[in-house]
Amino acid sequence: VYLETYGCQMNVNDTEIAWTILQKNGYTRTKELDEADVILLVTCSVREKAEQAIWNRLQHLKALKARRQQARLPLRIGILGCMAERLKEEILHREKLVDIVAGPDAYRDLPRLLAVAESGQQAANVLLSLDETYADILPVQTSAGGTTAFVSIMRGCDNMCSYCIVPFTRGRERSRPIASILQEVKMLSDQGVKEVTLLGQNVNSFRDTSEVQFQSAAAPVLSRGFSTVYKAKPGGLRFAHLLDQVSRIDPEMRIRFTSPHPKDFPDEASVLQLIQERRNICKQLHLPAQSGSTRVLEAMRRGYTREAYLELVHHVRDSIPGVSLSSDFIAGFCGETEEDHQQTVSLLREVRYNVGFLFAYSMRQKTRAYHRLQDDVPADIKKRRLEELIAVFREEAARANKAMVGQSQLVLVEGPSKRSTSELCGRNDGNIKVIFPDAEIEDAAGCEALVRAQPGNYVLVKVTSASSQTLKGVLLCRTTLSRSAACH
């Protein structure tokens, strides 16, 4: 089987889940397209561009499949994930070369679907589940040199933002039992993984109701200026409890999480407190804003005003000194005026994010915006506004990063830099890429011999220059998470 992943980190995790299921059913994995009996594309539907990439890829695979048929070596092609969920009929009818279609909740069914495809029929399962979390499947890790891993803690989303296809392609929110998450993180720690990112569409509304004694807990209360389209759900162990437990497993393992929703922070003062207190929870938060205009935020059904969002940012910065912030923005949403756009520009300037994900709006079928709003911002204006947002974001990120020049940063080494074999690359606590020479250094433990930094090591790097994307620096010493305070 040959697996190809498109889109978000959830899809990287889904690829690992699908591969784990297939491996247990006797499949082996190849990195060579020409060796494959089965090609599976794990797809994304968030924007039209992501779907177009898959249609283009299928055209390329058409020729490969035709060659195989002539040589009597059948090749099966499958579309997995969000696009399978959204466009099942179209994929099966438009591209006769697709043999199987499986939605995000149907990966356990892959062996059966492939068996049906063996007999020459098309097979599909896009049933969305109310309880599938793949809790019992401990994924086979395949990410960055084995030093970092992603752990899915929940699936689906209940927020119903008007632009978003996710609730329709990934279904309703459900959380994995904490016990299974802790088991997976412990297993990763035993394998030497040094950084785990807890993944979910909306991680801070996590709610594990698997244990009876916690089912009577009160529902969380949203703070001033935040609202939600669904009723607050009582019961269950919350995200703060999970974060506390996960961070205790291995003091030398960094913990990150993504993606939270701003509305679920105010109640969770304990989450911000944990980030501030625990050395191994990264001082980095993703706070997706989407727009800087209250009018547009309302049309998007985000559940907060510009003022409430800014108040949250100030609260986060007061609670976690030196926190690194990232965000998502959409340019040219339905009805966005030039004034609305300028408000987003001013929000980017005011907050000064370290990392940003910015996109032009792409209307998706099934969403509330598709049924209720007009996609009335012309493509050329969307493009110009997006370019302006990117330019402002980069300018402010460069300023934020330049403030670190002269400081020493604790960096987790990931491997060689892409641009030069004589340099290494890693990330600091704020998730910013740091490049430094691959040189011999001292170890902070005080052993006499000089050492070379390896992937999975923590090193202290003194920052000498910065851009909007990366920091560059010189190596000071190799250290550990717990010792890094002493090395300063």
C-alpha cells in the first residue's frame, strides 16, 4: 500500500491510523508508487485548492492504472478522508478509476472495502459516527525522525462556523477516553519521542465522559463577550485535567496542542495556569481569529467580537509571560468590505503573531454560508487582501522574532537543515524554526568530551539573526528540559 497525505495535521494522524489498521491485516507499506498494489490518498476539503490537487493527482494516476491493466497487474486506488465524505458520488462517477471511498470514520472498514474492490466492484463507506475515536488503535508513528508525534484526542466539531465544512466532513465532536490518550503518550515516551502535539478540531472543549464518577461535573461557563450555538454540555473530565495528566508522564517531553477555539479559553483559567507553571508545556498558543472585524465575525458565527478576542489575548499574555501566539485568518469572506479588511490588518499589527496561517475565502457546499450568504468579494480583491495580510503578518512576525536576537533559546533538534548539510534545524518553545551550525559542543552535565547534537536532543542556541519565519544562532551547549534553567 502507498499512502499520500494532503491537508492538516489531523490527516497526518488519520494516515497513521489507516496504516495501522492495514498493517494488522497483512499489508506492507511502500514509498515507491510503482511498487504499490493499492494507492490511498488521504484528502482535505477545507478549500477548493486542496480538492483540485486531488483531481489533478487522479489524472496522473490514470495513466499508471492503464499501464498496470495492460500488464495484468491490477492497481486499486482509494480516496480517504474529508473529500471522500463530501464528494462520494462525484468521485465514484466522475473518476471510474477510483475503487474505494472511505470517510474519516470508516477506516476500520478499509480491509473489507479493499476486498470488495479486489472483485472489481467500487466500494464506499462514508458513514459518520457519533462515537468513533479510534481510541484502541495506537498509530504507527511516521513523523519527523521519531522525535515528534501527533496524538489525536478528539474528532469532529460542533461549532458550526458559517464558512466551515469540517462538521459535515468529520461529524460531531467526541472525545477519546483519557486513559487511552495517556497510554499512547507513555508508549511514545518509551520510544524516545520528545514532543507530542495533542490534536483535535477544538481541543479545549475536550470532554471525556467514559468514567461514570465524572458525569455530574458542571458545564463550563463562557466568559463575557463569548457565545456558542450549542448548549454547554455538563459532565466529563475537561481539557485542563488531560493536560495536567499528559504533562506528568515525562518531564523531558514537550507538550503542545492544537487547535483550540477562543470561546473555550476564558473558563479554562486552569489551562493557562498549567502552561505557565509546567516546564514541559510549551508557552505557545494557537488563537484562531479568522477576522478583525466584529461584523464579519458575526457573519462567520465565531461567537466573539473583536474586543472580546483582544481581551482574551491580553489575558493570555498577562497569564503566560513571553507566550508565542499563532492564528488563522480568512481574506475576502462573504460581504467583507474594505473597512472590515483594514480592521483585520490592524488586528495583525496590534497582536503581532509569531506564526500565521492565512487564506483567501473559498465557498464550500453544505456550509451555512453556502445556503445563506453571497460569495460576493471578487477573486482579484480576495487575492490583493490576502497579499496585504501576509505582508503585514510577516512584517510584524519579523519584529517579534527580532526581539529574540541576543537571547538564548532552548531548541529541540529535529535533524539536518533542508538548505545545508552543515547546519541543524529544530524548534524553540514557541514553535519557531531555529537553524544553527552542526558543531561539537559541551554537554551541560559537565562531561569532559565534546558532543554533537542529535535529533531528539535539547540544545541552547544563542540567537544571532531573525526573519519572519526563522531564527538563526550559535550553539551554546547540549542540555535537558529540566536542566536548561541552570544552564542560563
